[in-house]
Amino acid sequence: MTTSALTAAIAVAAVLVAAPIAAAQAYTIYTSNEKDNTISVIDGTTLEVTATIPVGQRPRGITLSTDNKLLYICTSDDNHIEVLDLEKNSVVRILPSGPDPELFALHPDGRHLYIANENDNMVSVVDVQAGKLLAEIPVGVEPEGMGLNPDGSILVNTSETTNMAHFIDTKTHEIVANVVVGSRPRVARFTPDGRHVWVSAEIGGDVAVIDSDTREIVHTIEFAIQGIKPEAIQPVGIEMTADGKQAFVALGPANRVAVIDMATYEVTRYVLVGQRVWNVALAPDGKRLFTTNGVSNDVTVIDVDRMRAIKSVPVGRMPWGVVVRP
């Protein structure tokens, strides 16, 4: 083989080897910046901000459409939901909600959006295709967390002041159970198998693990960090690996993410991140975790294999929500 032919063969082989790796790692991170009224777009390969998109007032909860083409945004001070086209990087629709929408959950059917309206103690049900409000479900005081089980049959909403997790039948829109949890519950997250739902209590400082069938608390996860006052440990965002083996809990002003063995409920590590960590999201391949840090105005990138922060990405002021688009 000639030198030129050998060089060409090596180049082709390199492309074939590199292509699947690049494809597997290609994703985009989106954060809502509560004070700047923007969405930051971060390239998952370069870990650099590639765009900053203006949206409505006080964006907080964000979630992707089932086809990953749209981003739904709780614009809390505008009292509605904005729909961001991720190809155009612009808002293309406005959906109704109750006053002060904070968090929401999209049904697996991709059509029904369940919204926690903090100021009127209601969960709104919106048809995103028709753009219509279908129902309002009375819940406790200051509803926030919204978690759907894998088949979308049960919604769990948390009420911050009532200190309850409300189990709601998504067909009848009726509450079927109320579970008292720790003080100021923030986020509800079902395990991948749907057997349990985890509820973080910001002021209570713990996470309640609730059995989906019996609606009873089967375990309470507590946290202790050397040198950090207990009142500074404030659990909020929760993320879980797809295999149900590990969970990650954002601990607010403790500036840590707790890593939890989901089989034993043991905290295996605390990872130092930015200031006032709110929420967390995993990369599609599970190799990186991204945190929004509301006081340091950045996103911390965590290498999950090594369980350590590898980069801080500056974004807008008071980053709150975070999602990763494959």
C-alpha cells in the first residue's frame, strides 16, 4: 500500500471510529434563568453557551415535549406557559395556566400538561395541542412539585405549606390519597420502575420515599455534611439514573449534590457544586450531571463516573430549571 493510500485508510478508520462516539455524546442543555427572563443553551460537547433566548417573566420549571422539538416554560410572573421551538430558538405559542405556574409534568401521551399554580392552590390540566385548559384540581397550599408515574396514570403534587404529597388519578382528576411529608416539600420524582415516589422536603431537610401502592412512607433519607449547619441542607431537585441504581439530590445552600444508592438509601458521597443548587439533570448517556446554581449564576458539570465536578459554565442570573435534549 502506498503512503497516500495508507494515510487515506487511517483517516477513514478514524472517522468510522469517532462518528458513533460523537453521536452518542451529542446533546444540548437548557437552563431557565429566573432573574434575566432568558433560556441559556449549552452545547453538550463543548460545554459552552451557544445561545441566550429571551422569554417571559421569571422562567422556572421547564420540560421537553415528547419528540424533543419543543421546550415548555413556566413563565411564573406572566401567569402562562410559553412554548419554545428548539429549531428556531424562539417562542412560538402561549398556553394557559393558573396564576404563578412553577413546575409541571407532561403526560407520556405528549398532550396533557399538569401545572402547579402556586398562587391559587390548583393543579391545571392543559391540552397542549388544542391550547385549552381542561380542568383545575384543588390541592394544598402553595403547590409546587409535579411527578408522573411511568404510565401517566398517577400524578403526585406537593404542597409546600400543607406539607403533603397529593396522589391524583389523571383520568378522573381526583385526589386518591394525601401523604404528610417533611416541611416545605419541593420536588416529587417517581423511580424508573414506578414502585416509589421520592419527595424532597426543603425545610425538613430530608427525602421521603413513598410506596406507590400503599401510599405510605417506607423510608426517610437524611443528610449530614461535616462543617455544614443542618438548616443549610435543603433538598430540592431530584434526578435518578435510568437503571434505578443511583439518585442525585440538590441540597440548596449546602452547595452540594448528594449521591444516593437507591437499593440501600445510603448517601455514598456529597459533590461540591456552585452556590444555592436548585435542580439537576442527567445527560442521555448518564455520564454527566448538570446542576443549576441560583446564587453563583452557573451550571456545574459533574463527571458521574468519577463523582466530581469538572467544569462551571456561567449562564444567566438565578438559573433554576434544567433539562437535557438528546
